[in-house]
Amino acid sequence: MKQIHVARHAPEAHLVKGFLESHGIAATVRGEFLTSGWGELPVDVCSVWIEDDRQYERANALLVAFLRGDFAREFQDQQWRCQKCGEQLEGQFTQCWKSGTRRPASIP
């Protein structure tokens, strides 16, 4: 196991973990229940670790791009309109927040 990210809080750590796992990289959050002791504990107590050290370079490159906002910009021009309620949605969303309708398969 190798540490890939030090989080400010548990929700951030789980966001990073979920992002890595969505790209096929197994990850674990460590120290999330110790964050209430910050001030007396080291600042890297809540962190994300990847389970396969061989994936570190790929995980790090993906994480840097994610934190830089590259993935959000990737979907910027792929907006779609919900077929049920007509809501205009950004490309990164696979489901309408208003009606719950899934994005059509014909839209990438």
C-alpha cells in the first residue's frame, strides 16, 4: 500500500477514493475516525492509500488532473436536455437532478 493523498477531512478522502476506484484503482481511506483529534495528531492522519503500488504513477496522474479540474472541463461542451422535464444538464451528469431520468445512451 502506498499513500496517494492527504485529505483535510473524511468527505474529501472518500471523494478521492471513489474517483480512483471509478478508474479501476483500488483505494482505502485511513484515519477518518481520528480527525476529531486534530491538533494533537499529525496532519496526515486522514489519507487515501492505493492498494497496488504498481498503480501509483497512474493514480497520481489521474488525481492531479482531477484536482486541477481537467475532468470537469472535459464535459463542458457535452450538455444534454432531460427528455422528461426539459432541464438542461451539464455533461458530467448521468441522471437528471430534477426528474431522476437517466441520460439517453445516444448522448456520450
